[in-house]
Amino acid sequence: MTRWITAGTLAGWIAITLAVSAQTGSRPWWAPGDATPLADFATYQNDRGAVGVLNTSGRLETKGHPFFEPIGANGRACVTCHQPADAMSLSVRTVRERWEATGGKDPLFAAVDGMNCPHLPPDDPRSHSLLLDRGLIRVALPWPPRNPDGTRIDPEFTIEVVRDPGGCNTHRTYGLESANPTISVYRRPRPVANTKYTTHQNFGVGPFIAKSGLPTATDPETGRPTSMNLMSDARAPTLAVQAQDAAAQHLQLTGRLTAAQLAAIVRFEQQVYVAQVSSPAAGSLVEVDGPPAFGPRQLAAGDAGVLGNNTTRYVFPMGEKWNRLPRTANESDNARNAARESIARGHDVFMFRTFWIRDSMHLNTVGLGNPTKRTCATCHGMHMTGLDTVNGWMDIGTTNLPWASEVPLNPWNEAKPQMPLFRVTCKPEVKPHPYLGRVIYTQDPGRALISGRCNDVGTIVMQQFRGLSARAPYFSNGSAATLRELVDFYDRRYNIGYSDQEKQDLVNFLGAL
Amino acid sequence: MVTPRATRGSALLGVWLLSVSVVAAQQPTNFVSCPIVRDTASVPCWLAEYNGELYFLTLQTDVSAPVNPPSLGHRVLVEGTVSTEPRICGGIVLKPVHLSVLERDAACNTMLPAEERYNLTFEPPRPPGPSGGRLAFANSAPASPPAPTTGSTREFVVSYSFDGLIGFTHAGALTGILNFARTANAREIEIVGHRGAVRLSNGQTIVEEPTIGKKRAEQIAMLLQGANLKGPAYKVSWRDEAATADGVDDHLSRRVVVTVR
């Protein structure tokens, strides 16, 4: 659903945040420069139990570590938006708690991208509404896009700003018509964890993109093709490139990370694993003889970049133990076993419940037909993470109309839509988009802002499924506030017809990952 | 009231009647039509009607399929040969068959529900959900040619759908060219783009867009250079005139010939 923000709703969530915090305690906030060591294994509570953070290289001294130190001009560190308690991402709950704790003074709310646009008045929650309401960070991208060598790409489409609630895309300094034409989109920070999966060099990675035949982005250091699954628009091919880009854009580092800083950041990102480890209803998810799908230690031990959309390896190997568990006179045990059975059923919905997948760019165009009768695991097929093994940008409609959340305006509600809206027109010499035609309305053109290609409009690299309970909201634009809303989106988009039980089981399964 | 047994009998009779085809085997059958999806108890079938007859095009399998299903919302160009195989999903089997997704057409939107009489009588290469641990056609890939040596020359033919450019089916072919050129330390890459035509069974001939040969040739050069194959000299040309079409293997005219030397 489209989120609407008014003074009333802001006051509402502030009240709710305070109430929740009073009941469950605030999330532990890892401030930049906090010299506390990061334990080799730590757990952090969330609404669905606890998430585990594993450092495979052991306890990490964060004092002086560039991931944890405010190395840029605005007081942020990498950890600002990649919090251990939030599965190395950033939940909107944490964002709101920081606003309350600091009156909006935390570096998290820096004008550069923690505001809807830097020209807005600071310290006013309305200036930060996308971050406060959806956990979104502004991402400013040059238009037209450029190749890695800096040369300009001639895009296949023109783009116009239809709606600009934050004012950035039409601003004379920051907008599309400025001296440095820029498009601002708003996206969720992705988890910096389990990166051997997001950067794998295994199945589906080659010199040409498996879904389009176009050249694959290469590692500038080695020249090797990359999996292009790291960021929502695949603009950074490696952890090192992402770190340099993020330091400049988000930390406002003048100059570049030193080789030593870069190495330390990448090394840390390669050693940290996150996954949910417990559930209030299902108990421990990481018992010795439990399903091998769960917990960060299983992730650390898993094979990266291999297909799991099969009955030999599975995406999330559950085994059969939780399919049917005994009932006893102990009510507590029975409730736990019932919760575990729900998780197992949710896995089966994910893996085996077929539905018709239709008009989804880079899925229905890759040889399966349109529509194709498949399951969730068709796209989310990488073993242990639910990522795509090949280059994973796809349009499922989270940002493109007609499927993106757009509440029709009406005269009885003063609320206005928060997200920008763009009109993309594919040029006459280019074939129109096979499913959306020549004119496309989108809240975020996604990969197309990097590639300049019509067929990439609204395509977003799919995310890993880990630590979901710690890092709501979901989708790149934060349009699903809860796992239930996420499931409901798919149900609506693909006319799946899930039963309430299937939805609840699926939510319980996703929440356990 | 019709009893279930009688219904089943009627269905079998229907299937039998449908099997008595007046379409001659081995006959080239080329037409443009709307694709039809027919669900089954396992994977869906893809069909198309032409001239009052129903043709089976392919099954849903996976990315390794030699024939990829078409797309609802688009017309499809079917270039096939009538086979002697029993009907599948009620359709006369075209084999071999080449399918091209054409322009958008909202009227192409027929999805037929599963009916017992149309269920597959064989195990499909790939179920609709998770696989058994291998791609449906993983073992059908041709053996790799011998490794090149420095100075080797080889010709590669890149095939296309009608009016098509590079897509997901081409990553393997492009990788083959790239690897050969690197291994052979190629000095020159000659690329010639061709424009195809198809003679349909109704006597009409359709030709690809006038600049398609140029677009194909230039795109191949751009992609190879984009993959950092910048050492060899590129010699790029194309044929604006469309190939002559006779209705037999016309799909071969949609191609780019890449010679690596």
C-alpha cells in the first residue's frame, strides 16, 4: 500500500514507537565510534524472536575499524545504516527510535540522503518522511547514466517527473533539470551480511548476462564477471566498489577510502552472517538436530551460488522432522510444535505451491513462457538465501504501475502520495516493453537508471530472505510494512489465491529465516 | 443427465476424432496466430490454432529448453513441421518448431483450464515446481569443439527469432565466440548481419524490419567489445535485402555470421 504521511500519522507512530519501546525495549543502537567489540556471536531481540549475528573470524575490535568509525563528514559510519540488531540492515522501527532519542539530530538523518531532499527544512519530521515512514534513503543517480569508464550511455527512453512530493526531482539544484541532471529514488538499505551469496562466482555467472545476453559487469580489480546481485540496481559489481561509492555518497567522505580501510571493510563484510535464531512461538530455530535451513552458522557453512530450486538440495533445506511433531500433555510443547509445523508448511508453500507468474520482466522472458506455472522458488532459487543465482533484477510490479501501491486520490482525504512518480517513454527506434508498452509509469525505474534500457524499467535485484524479522519494511521501496503485507502483494499481483492458513504459514516461515 | 462414464467415453471419442488429422505429416506449417495456454495436471501446454486446426507447440520446461514457450499478450510466428507423433494436449505436434514472439496483441489471452482428457500421457521433462536436481535438457548440449590454437579461424552462426535481437538464449553463443577469440588471440572479427523472411502457409511472405541486419551486426560487435574483447579489428557489415523465403527452414535466414580469425 502507498504510505501517506501527515502530522497526524507522524504523531501516531511516535506514540506507538514509545509504547512499543516501553514494552519491549529499544533496539540496541550501534553508534559510529562506539568502541564496543562485536562478539563472535551475538543475538538481538525482535518482534519474532531474535536474530543471530555471527563473525566467522571471531570477536571484532570495532575501535578504529572503518566500518564502525565516522570516517566521513556527516558523522555517519557504515554501521549507521547496517545495524547488527537489524540484521545488518536498518529497520524503520530503529529509525523512529533514533528520531525520538535524538530529536532528529542523529547523523542518520543527514540532509544528503536522510531527508527527502537536502533543501528541505531540517529537524522537521516531514522533511524526513520517507526515512521515518518507510526506512528509505535517497539515492541520487546521474541522468543519463554512465558506463563504468564514465562515458555517457544513450538511454533507450526519455524520462519525465510526473509527481515529486519530496521536491528533489524538480529542484533547480538537485533535480532532473539541474546543471548536473540527477534522478532521486528512495530505497531501503540492504543487509551487509551473508555476502558470499550475494557476490558468488558460481552457477549463472559468465561474461554475458544470462537473462539478456548483455555484457556482465566485471570486477575492476580482477576483470572477472560478477553476479551483479549486490545492490537493488546492480550498479556496484563488488563489495569494494560499493564501499567506495557508499563512503562518498552516504558518509560524505571527501577523497577515497584508503586501501587499508577498504580491505578492512570488505574483510568484515565477508565474515559476517545473519539469520533468525529463535521464535517466541517455535522456540530455538538452531537446535543441533533441527532443520539445516536456519541460523547464521548454517549460512556460513553453506555452498554459495548453487541452485536450490530442486528436491536434491532445496532452497531452504528443512528436512522432514518438523512436518509432523508429536502432541503431549504439555501445552507449551504442543504450542511450540504447532508453530514449527506452521513453519514447515510455509516452506512447502514457498517451494511447491504453484501459481501463474505473468508479465514479469526478466522472468517470463527467459524461456519459461508467459505465463509460467511455477512456485516462489522459481525466482528465489539460490540455496540458503532465496536470491537469484544469475543476475537477479526483475520487475514484479513493486515500483511499476499498475501494480505498485498507488491509492487513488479522493476528496475526503488530505493525505498525498509520498513516492515520486516518473513517466518513461521508450524511444520510437526501440521495441516497446513487452508487457508495459511504450509508456511506463514508475516510482523507481530501478536497473534502467543504470542500463538505460526500456526492458529494465522498474526491475529490482531481488533480496536475500535472511534476517527478515529484524528489518521491516520490505521491498526496495519499503512498500510492505510487514511480512503479511509482502505476502498479500504477491497474492494480489499474481492472483495466487492463498488461503489465510497458507498466508500465515508463509509469514511464519519467512519470519524464521 | 450424462454420467461420468459417458462423459469419459465422449472425451475419448473426441480425442480419437481429433487424432484423425487431415494434415499431412512432414508438411511445413508456418503461420502467425495467438498462442494458447492449456493447463494440465502437471505443466502447461502451448498451442495455437491455424486454419481450423489446433497445433501443439511446446511444453513449459525450463531455461535449457530448445524451444521456449511464447507469450500471451503477443502474437506468435510458428514455423514448424507436422510430425507423426500422437497429439499432445489435443494439438497436432509440430516438430521441429521455431517460435517467435511478435508484436503485442491484447486479444491473445486464452488460458484453458486443465481437463483430464488433455493430461499428458508421459512424464514432462521438468515438473512445474522444483526440479529433480538437473535441468530438463542439460544432457542435450552438443560436445564442445576442439580448443583453438593461436591463429585458428572459426565461423559462428548466431540465430534469432523474427525481428529479434540478442536475448537470454544468446549468452552461451556469445561466450563461445569470446572464449575462442581470446584463446586464439584473434586478430580480426568479421560480423555479417542478415535480414530474414518467412513464407507462410497461406502464401504470404513476411520480412523482417529493413534495418535488422545492421542492428544485429552492430549489436554483436558492441557486446563483444563490451565484454572487453578490444584487441581484434572489427569488420562489421550487413545485408539490407531480405533473404528469399520458400517456407522450408526459413528461420535459418535470421542470423549473424561471425568469423573469428
